[in-house]
Amino acid sequence: MRILYLERNKKVCNYYQDMIHYLGKYSKVKVYYTMLETNFQNVMVTFQPQLIIMGYSISDFGGNPNFYLKVKVPVYVILNKEYQNLEDKLDWLKRLKPRRVFTVHHDFKKYQELSNIPFHRIMWSANEKIFKKYDEEYKYDFFFSGVIRKEQTQNLRQQVYDSLSELQDYRLLIKVAFFKNNKLEGELYQYSNEEYAKLINHSKIVLSTTGPVDLVGTRYFEIMASNKALILCNKMPNNIYDKYLIDGFNCIMFTDMKNFKEKFKYYLENEEERIKIVEQAYHYFQNNLKWDHSVKRLISLLK
């Protein structure tokens, strides 16, 4: 299968670069960065794709993009940032009329009803060459990093951050910035992928929470792939975590800040139970959640 994968520019997130890499394992993929119709048509003639995927940076916009394809081959779209300008994006999709749309969001059936276009949930994963077990060393009891913004589920990361003063007797690694009034306040960590993977690797517990519009982010998968850290995350309805996160099996979920601190202390004091869940998470990731699994399902839907 010849797939022409389109992006606006080369600055796309690592997880989409990983997806393109794994697509290339099962299909012939040409990645083309363009918003220019003339150049695009030249590629269509020389490559002769059987289908087109409009990628991450094309659906990542503040308003309606000026990008409509006049082609005879099927067009597919990867929806991005469902928490920003969703109505505009759905209107754009209705005009574009792609064959299918792929999203990581749990509300894909709702989007399908609103747009009258088939939607499918295709979850991201983690790069196993980077997110892996490096050694047996632990330097931290708890690792918490990223951006704190009130749009995240119940402003939960802020609640966790405010509660950490009661846990100062533990080895905490806290690297956060705050998004307020459309501006980033504080310094956001600038780790390389390898540095970030090793910080997960050297932490006994890593916090991972759902994001804006309850998105399940990549961190869950990166922690599972490490085979070292325990996922401590907020409890959510089954349709959000679906088959990806299972409380007490591949993660530990908390309901409020009191419950967060109780489970934090319990699993630091009960190492065998922590390791058991870590290993279950790793094997579950290997058997069900790798990029190979997501991409094979994606390709079956493209066919």
C-alpha cells in the first residue's frame, strides 16, 4: 500500500513520528511537508499514492485551515488537540469529507454523529528503543513533570502539586510549569527523550493524569514500557481508559487527594506489590499496546 502522509511542517510530536515509522514497516510511505497545491500535485504524479493521510500538524490549527484536496484517492485525517476549536475542526472535516478520521479521544462516536464521518479511536504508544529498562537503580520515590493547566481533569495536577508539601520526607522530583492566561509561567523541562526516559526509569512512582477533555496521554504508555515505575493516576470512567488502563493491574488509581497520599505511601512501603503491578503493566504493554498493535489496526481501517 502506497501512503502519502501530509504535514504542514517538520515540527511534529515524537509520537506521530513514531507512528509514521511503524507505518513504514507495513506499507510504502512518503512523508510530504506542504500546504502548496502545485508542489502537492507533483508528488501525486510521481508517487501515485493509493491513499492520503492528513497528519498531526494539519488538524492542529486555531481556525479553519485553507487546505482542501482535489484528488481521486481516499483521504484520511488524524485529528489533533480535540480540546481546541473542536467545532471549527468538525466543520472543516464536513467540508473536506475524508473517508475516515482517527482520534485518540474517547468521544469518537460523538464526533462521528456530529460530522457524519466514520471516526475510530487509534491510541498512541511509546518508542521501545527509548522507553525501556536501563538499570536497576532508583533515585526518586516520585516523579511529577509537565504543564499544569486548569483545563485538565478537575484541575487535578494543581491539586496534586499543592499536596506535595505533606510528602517532603520522600525523594520527590518535581518539574512543572503553569499555563495561565494563555501564557506559560515557569520553566518547562527541556529533557531529551532519553533523559526523560531515564528519569521515569529511576523513579518508583510516576504521576500520570488525564489532560484537557480527559485525554489519555502518552505518558501512561511510556511508563509501562519502562518496566520500572508504577503508574499512579486519577480514577476515570471505563470509557475513558477503556482497555488501556486497568486499576490494580497495570496502574493504581486514586479518587481524591487523601486517597492519592494513602496509595502513594502504601506502594512505597510495599515494594513487592509495586513491582508486581509494574511487571504486569510491562507485559500488558508488550502484548497489547505497542506501536505494532496500533498501526496494524490503523492499516486494517485504511484498507
